[in-house]
Amino acid sequence: MSRIIVTTMLSVDGYSTGRRGDLAAMPMDGAFSMYNAERVRAARRLLVGATTYRQMVGYWPTAAAAEVSPADREIAERYAARMPITVVSDSLTGAETGPWREQTTVVPRSEAHRAVEQLREATGEGDVVVFGSQTVWTDLLRHGLVDELHLMLGPRLVAGDARAFTDVPETDLHLLDVRRFDGSEAVVVQYRVQTAARPST
């Protein structure tokens, strides 16, 4: 069985973007890429929404050939090796998948919960990792379909427009680990979701 792991950057005041969705306002440094590379290394599949997917397919296919950090190069090479990606979307078209067409599966929103349950039940090594995709993962969290939250907290108050956990019910969490990185003021706080609904065996 696989874990559904949500990995997201948060400001100290609880936002995943700045005002008007500005990602540049977020306190991201090299530690963010290093931790994302760890998660990609341990994953067997990505699970994202259409907005995040469009951003990723517009950047990562050319990143391996660019002057990027070793962590970003590792991520780009993993994606280039046809890492499977599931996209929850009613709007994404085949033409938008570009070089990732063969490794991408698009699931309509009405079928998302069952698709995620199947991903969790599947045998094989590796996690299913969610990057970005706040609309997708908050819906999954509401329905008990997230196993772990990995929150990278950056040292800034961004005063954004929408908090990351809006409309999420009370949920018990269990602290798994707190990670720090040399030269960075960001920390990763890893939680297991206590109320996640595991499939019956």
C-alpha cells in the first residue's frame, strides 16, 4: 500500500502563495528544492491538479539542460525518466501534456476519490506525492484521503489572500519529524494524518 503525501510550502501565517497568487512572495530557498528532490526520489507517482501540472510541464522538461541546482536537476531527470503523473482535472487536454503525454493520466474530479483510493491500495514501492495543488489536496484531506502532511515553513508573513487550510475540518495530526537544513531558516514539519481513512484489508 502507498502513502498519499502532501508536500507544500507555507509562510508562518499559513499561506501557500502571496497576494493575488504570487509564488515569488513565498520564502523559498535551496532547502525547498532539496526536500522536494528527496520526496521525488522516494515517490512512485505524482498527484497534482491542472494548474500545478501546467506550471510543471512548462518548466521541468527543459530544466535538465539548464543551469539549475543539483536538486532541481535530479527532479528534472526523474520526470524525464517518465515518472507517472496523475492529474485531477476537468479541463486539461491531451495537447497540454506535451512531452509528458505518455506518463500522464487525467482523472475527472468526479472520479478523483476512487482513483486516489486505488493509488493507495496499489502494491509496489514508493509514495504518491502531491506538490502544490491546494484545491486537490484540501479536498482529499476533507475526505480522509491524505496520509501525511509535510509542511515546509518559511520565515515570512506574506499576508496572502487565501489560507492553505480554508474549509478543512478539525483533523488530528501526529508529529513524525522536524527537519532543518544547513544555511536555511526554513523547517519541514512532517505529520501523519490520524483520521485518514485507510481501505479495508
